[in-house]
Amino acid sequence: LKPYPTFSWQRAVSELSQESFRNRLPVVIYLLTLIAVGFFGNVLVILVYVFRFQPSATRSFVLGMAVCDLLTSVVGLPLQLVTIRYAYDTQSLWLCRGMFAAATLPTQSSGVILNVVAVDRYRRICTPHNRQISHMEAWKLVAASVIITSITFSCFIPLYGIHTKEVPGVTVSMCWLHDAYKDTIYPKLYNYVVFVVFYVGLSVMLVAYTFVGVRLWQQNQKRKVKPGVPRASPHPRRKSTRTRAASRTNLIMATLTVCYVINWLPHLIVRLPHHTEPELRVPQNTAKLAPPTAVPLGLLLSASSTSATVRRPTPTMEQKSGPVSSSDDYNLGPTFATPNSESDTTLSDACT
């Protein structure tokens, strides 16, 4: 029999990454939409609040959150797209860690700022006669939120890197928990920190906005005037405008808080409990990538499961009669990252 040409595992895994990218086109389109909306929306918010609003604590908080979200849109999400494109042949350690840092630090900072906003709204609505936060103090609180968040989560950046997965005959690499840390306690520690930060922040926001809602309801009840009793006010229109502006600000901040919670809940419910190991599956339509006597390489990453389900194929007559020993039928040489000519020759000889 004529031997098959030398088969490149590196090319096969690269083609699998391309196929995985095509299979994830809905996710890619969704991320591209988020990038476009996040970029133009946050730029618009920054321009409007810089040139149309007077300095205030609320203005400082909104600008701080807009900058954090803009960084996520222009850095974090594009890096996420790169990792999706090279799902199984990721070679850059710093790409994986950069993606984690760019996606985690701004979003966590924005969440901490939302907690400060909730406390500020509580102070302004429930204790209006006390001293309030000035716009310069608000900027200091924004800076403190970013610094504390960066210090807390920067400790976990080394956790992310090249995650290798061994299957019969090939090793794939992806951006996930770095191999040096995947069997340590640090991934669980990261999960605990994320849970604590999220649920403590959620509790603070729920308590603060509950008091705000009760206070606004009480004020609304007091403003109701009985029929036939005129309401005396030296500037009724100006007071009504201030009331509407304050109500609109409360509604905007509460809406931002709800959106942040909704955005993080799927991650906490689905991703974190399965943080240790992604699943690899063998689809039927990728066996054509390997020569007839080689092991099928179809590997698709599942985002919400942890067990690997790769079936071991039955050796053919050619594999049984080849020079490869029975204990090494499925160990076809080194990984795609470090090809070896001797292993390629052995594979070619085994196909004769």
C-alpha cells in the first residue's frame, strides 16, 4: 500500500479552531454587537456628562463607570474574540492573562462603583440634611474603588494561561486555568472571592435601594394634597423640575444596578461551578481532518460542562499490523506545538 503523506497535527487542530469559530458565530455576532453598542454608548455618555452636566458626585460616578465599561468594550471583548478564534491552538500565555485582566478588572471596578452610588443615593434621599459627597470626593472614591479592585483581582491573573487537554494522539491548548494551578486550591479561592464580592455588593445595593424606595414612597404620600386645599410654594415649577430630575437620576442608577446584577448572574450560576475543567466532545463531521488510520480529532469545547467524552476508536487492520506497539496505538507522537519528524515518519510507516 502507498503510504499516506505526513499528517500535521498542528494544521488539523488549527482547522478545528476555525470550525469551532464558525460554530460559535452567534456568540461572535453577539460580542461584536456588545463592542459596537458599548463603544458608541459609553463615548456618548462621556461626552454628554463632560460638556452638558455641572460637576457633581453623580456626574463623577457615571463618568467613572463609563470609562470602565469603555475599556471592557475596546479591550476585553476583542481579546475574548481572539481566544474564541484560536480555541484549540492558543500559544500566547499573555494573551490569555490579558483577556482575563481586561475583562475582569473594569467590570469588577464598575460593580464596586455601583455600590458607592447606592450608598450615595441613600444618603441624599434618606438623610438629605447631612453633609453629602462632593464631586471631588466622588472622584477619590472612584479611584479607591479601581485601586482596591485591581489589587484584589490582580492576584488571580496568573491563574489564567495555557490549559492543555490530552486526548488520544493529540494535545490541544486553550485559554483557561493555567496547567500549573488547575489542581491547586487557588481556583476555588478565586470562586469564593467572586461570590463574596458579588453577594456582599448585592446586599448593600438591595438594602440601600429598599430604603430609598420606602423613603420616596413616603414623600410621595406626603405630597398628595387633599381636594380643595391649595399648595403654597414660591417656585412650584422650579421645585417640580428638581423633583423630576432627582427621580430620573434614582431611576437611572437603579436600572444600572439591575442590569449589572442580571449581567453577572449567568456567570455565577453557570461558569463558576464548572470553573475547573471544560468539556471536549467529538463531533461526527470532523473525522475527515485525520487520515483513515489516524484517530479522529473532532474537539468542541462546551462552556457549561466538566466531563470529557472522547470515544476511543477501534483499531483497524492496518493499525494492528503496523510497527506501532499495541500499548501505543493511540499515542501518535508529541503535541502539535512541538512536531517531531521521527514521530511523523513512524505515523507514515504505520499507515503502509
